[in-house]
Amino acid sequence: MFRHMLVPLDGSRLAEAVLPVTAAFARALGAKVTLLHVVEPAAPATVHGDVHLTQAAEAETYLRGVAGWMAAQGVHAEGLVDQGGDVAAVIASRAASLEADLIILCTHGRGEVRVLLFGRVAEQVLARGTIPVLLMAPTAVRREETFTVRRLLVSLDGSEMAEAALPAAVVLARGFSAEILLIMVVPTVATITDDRAAAARLMPTAGAALLDAEAAQAATYLEGVKTRLAREGIAVSAVVKRGEPVRVLLDRLARPDTDLIVMATHGRSGVSAVWAGSVASRIVAQAARPVLLIRIPRVE
């Protein structure tokens, strides 16, 4: 896992925010790096304030420059220019043909704007295969910084689907000699939003007792997962937090001792209301750190 990383770049300085993370992953994991630029038909003259690369020759020159920067970081990278047109489709297609097992993308914009800007590319890539996607804001890591992973957060909910994030987390923990922090968030009566909300608020005492029991079960569950990982030689800790899941995860991710989060998510095709309102989407929209999404096929 994570032996070949595909890094799409549009030529802007914003997109280049992924480079320190890419270099760190390549060094820690011994991964191959392919830098991809897709030449778009009828592209605008500028992209995020920088001149848009509209010709294959200038794109090749640009990618050689980026590869040179990567070489200075001790990482060999190869450039690839594609004139396929549709960026999302090309990324997904190239990832499959190159047998890439990680795609690293920069998200642009803030909050809900960020969701709209990265959504089409991320959703199509996630929907077309099972390749993990690392998403990060352009402000998450400055280019002059040396990125590393000391502690990575893994969000679990007790389901097998969420546990699909664990193999990737283990690979990263071993590569970076990092600690895994398992986290499970159990709501309070005030923050519960699922189909139990109405009943919990009508009978708050009973609702609180049920949620307290759920938190106790979560602690037992996490202890079991923690024991499994520890047997594999992984440094691991676990915590159950109470509150609104997105807020709790974002607060934890904002701490200086946490470097990224790994989450499992279903792939969606098209701009989906489910995706737009999902925990993963909301984390990506606001996270101060990189977010690694592990694609789980939907069972129809």
C-alpha cells in the first residue's frame, strides 16, 4: 500500500501546497511519485492567480521544475501531461492505468466553497475506484516546512466500514514511526442528530443514560481495537469523546500534536447531498490538517 502516488497539479502555487506532504510520504514509504497536469480545452488564462498552463510544452517544463524541487528533497518524481480534457475523469483513469495507490489533491477555497471546488474531482475519483485520496487545504502545510507524521487520528464508529481505515493507518504509522490515536465520538442529548434525537429530547434523562451506556460500550470496543494494533507492534492510544462528531474531530485535529486524520467513506458519483452533508465532507471542508479518505464500495 502507498507504493505509487499520483499528484495532480494545475500549475498554481495553491496546488503546490501538497508537495511537502508528497515528499514526506515518498521518503517514509519508499513510494514512487508521478506528477500529473491535465491540459484543459478552453481553459481560463489564470488559475488561482497564476498563469494557467494551456499548452503541453509549458506544462512539461513546469512539471520538470517541480520534479527538480522534489529531487532536492531526496525524492524522484516523474512528470506526465495529459490532454484528455475532463480533469476528474483523467485523474481517475490515469490512477488506474498507472496502478497508483494514493492520489494527493489540494483543495481550494474555504468552508463550503472548498467543498464545491474539490467535490467534483474528489467524488469522481472516489466513485470510480478504491484508491485512497489524501486531501489538504493549501494552508495546511507551507512549502518551506518539513512535514512529518508523529500522531495520526483514526475516526471509528464501531462499524466494519470505519475499520477499513485501519490498514492505511498502520502503514503510515510504521513508515513514519508514528502513534495512532483511535477516536470515537458519542453524542450528548444536546448534540445528537440522528433518528434518536426526538426521543432523547422528549425523555432527556433516559436518553442521557442510553448515551452514557453507548460511551461505555465505545470505550470497550476501542480497547479491543487498540489491543489488536498493539500486538502488531503499533504505538496506539484510544479515546472516547462526547459531543458533535465533526466539531470534536476538528478540535482534535487542530492540536499541534496531531498531523492528519484517516477516515473511511463511501464513494459518490455526482454532486450528492449525502456527500455534501457527510462527516468526511465537513471534515475536509474545515480541517487544518491533511485528510486521508479510504474509499469503501457501496453495497446496493
